Amino acid sequence: MPRAIWSGSISFGLVSIPVRLYSAVSRKTVRFNQLDSATGSRIKQKRVSAADGTEVPYERIVKGYELPSGDFVTISEEEMAGLDPEAVRTIDIDEFVDLADIDPVFYDSAYHLVPDAQTAKPYKLLANAMEQAGKVGICHFVMRSKQYLAAVRPKDGRLMLSTMIYADEVVDPGEIGGFDLLEEISIDAKEQLMAEQLIATLDASFDPTKHRDTYRDAVLDLIDRKAAGETGDSVVPAPAPSSDKVIDLMAALEASVSQAKKARGRHPASGRATTKATTAKKAAKKAAKKTAKKAAKRARKSA
């Protein structure tokens, strides 16, 4: 089940409506890991210095902005944190505009705005009023230490939020060569009519379920067939668990034996005492056997 990524309230005028923000998009991109073809182990990337190739620890890494001269201006984490916008929990609607006035190029990521159970009525009232008027609320809010420009728009009795890009992030078509050629081309009425008729023959209502990512489907199908062994390729097995623990155990045992030998060398008397005790035991056993034999002989003679 999707989880809310932000919670706060929609605010305009003196009205405040608590909401939760959920992502409206779940990307289905097929992601691969980089593997060593010889061992099947995953490839790890390291942060290395471009100057000498040595690995740089994380605590030595700083942010640097490259100037046109090639020099860098470094900025610390503390300096960046001082510029963070105030983390308020409100979606502040600045104005309501016509939906048709917003060029779709300004839309970025889409989210669902879910109402709080206690304030569902004002939420529904706002959604219905905006839908009837054909209006969209232009707003700003802070999420994860970043300030966003966004549009709150009605959709089938619900509210959705779409983050937006800023005007200076849109590429001016005038900066792209080639469009100026269109000004020199003239089109007569007959050609215009034919083009309009062709468009009419393909006229339809948009149904997103009719369209699929056929490339992604083909990649997943290939993965399934490979995993099932249908292509003749073997699945690269996961690398075996590291034997470091076994090596450490053997090293510990060897060290223990070595220490025991050294300890025995430092206390040779204990070894001699053990030898003497063993010899005494053997002598006692021999004496017992001799005594038993003598007793048996006396018993036979008396008989």
C-alpha cells in the first residue's frame, strides 16, 4: 500500500484543510545491477580523486560549484543548511488561474492530495468549486528542505498536486535553430483541409490503457525466459558467502595451539609431574599383577 510522503494543510485566505501527499506515479523502469561476469558479484563504485586516483573518504568531500574559468567555489553543508527554506507544513495557494492558461511543459511530478477524515467536507467543497469554475490553484510549499512551485487542480471530485518548473527553466524555442524556416513556408487552403481531414479520421478519446511500454515488456519477457532456462543461458549464481569467518576460525585455532605450546614450554615441571604420575600408575598395576599371581600359586599348592 502506498505511503504518504508529506502531510500538512492546504491554506488559502482563512481556510486550512489538512491533507496527505501521495505519489501519483509508480515508475516501472527495469533496473539492472552491474556484475562481474567471472564471479557474479556486484560491482561497487568508489569515490576517487581525479588528481591521483586515491579513494577519498566521505568526510573529506565538499560541494563545489564550477566557474566559467574552471575554478571551483566550495560551499559547506552548514552554509547550505542556512539557506534551507522554513519547513512549514502548508500548501499556500497564491492565486487561482484557468487550467487552459498553463502550458503542460510547466508540469513536473504528480501527487494525490488525500483529505483528513475530520475535514473531508471542506476538501470536497473546494474540489467541486474549482472543478465547476475550471480553476487551478497556483501554490508553493516546502518538502524535504526544498521549496516547490505547484498547481493544485481538481480531478473527478478529488484534488491533485503537480509540482512545476520555474519559467527560467523552460528552454526558449528561439534558442533552438530551425524553427525560423517555418516562417518562409506558405500553405494553401486545400492542403490545410486535407490535413484537417486526416486528423479527423484518427480522432479518438484518450484511453491510457491502450498504450503499453512494449520495450519494457520485451525486456521482462527476455528475463523470464532466461530465468526459466529457455534460452540456453545459465543464470549467474549469487556469489558464495565469504569464507572470512572460516579463515578467522582456523587462525584462532592455530594461535591457541601455539599459545598452549608456549605455555607448556614455560612450565616444564607440569609435564614432568604428569610423566611421573603415569609411571607410578604403571608400577602399581605391575605390583598388583605379581601379588595376584603369587596368591594363585599358593592356592594351587594347598589344594
